[in-house]
Amino acid sequence: KPAGSTLPGFWSNNQESMLAYIEAAQWGLRGKVSDRATNHALWAKISLDGNSQPAFSNPERGDYYRLLVQGTYDVTIQASGYIPYHAHGLQVPDRGNTRLDVPLSNGDVNLDGKVDAADIQGAVNALLHRPNAPDADVDGLGVSATDLQAVMDKVLGK
């Protein structure tokens, strides 16, 4: 353990490297994961296709940070009790970051506090492009049959 009096020398010798490291810590993917109905922060797992090392959101604030180099990424965000969310083709710039805020759904498409047949009907209405249909894109891939299936699975307790 070095003496405190040696710290100014360590800082002087490593200042540029430390500042560059702090700057680089902001590069990549960042955002907030929350409950779609309540906006409460969630603890979630953030996974990249082809990469076995996930990141996790802060359960108190929902924020997450994933260091990444420039490139295109496919991301999956999952939390217990929620429908997984997918984002394909996310572009991360060189020496910069991309923000992805994700409101996860538990299947409550109509946001009435229950997951029931009314949510299935809401998903069907969204698929049929009916007026006043709720936002039924629960998986991030655009409104499709996979959203309807995910909502049905939640209603059925799967």
C-alpha cells in the first residue's frame, strides 16, 4: 500500500491515461430500462447477440452502460416477469454512444393494471390497424404476430 505522499506523483505520471479511460467509459450503449405501465426502474439483463458477457441495469434507477466499440449490434433486454425486448441493427459510433431506453411490458397492453383478454383484444386491434388501438409492440420488433403471441402467453401464465 503506497504512502499518501506518493499519490501526486502517481497522478502526474498517469493523468492522461486516467482521463482517457474516464472518457472511454462513456462509449457504447447506454439507456434506462423501466416498466412500461408505471415507468418504475427495473433490474434487467442486457445481452448482445454473439457476446456471452451481459450487462445489467441498476435496479434503483434502471440505467445501464455497456462499453462497445464502433459497430452494429443486436440487443436483447430481459427482466423477470416481462416480455423480452429486441433491438436490431443498433449503430454505435466511433468514440461515442447510442442511447436505448426500453419500457418493458408484462403483457398489460391497455395499461389498465391487469393482464387479461382485453390485452389480447388490444393486440389484435393493433395488428388490424384499428383506430384507438393501444401500442402493442411489446417486443421491440414492430407490431406483429409475435406481440400477440407474447401477450397471449402472459395471459395464459406461460
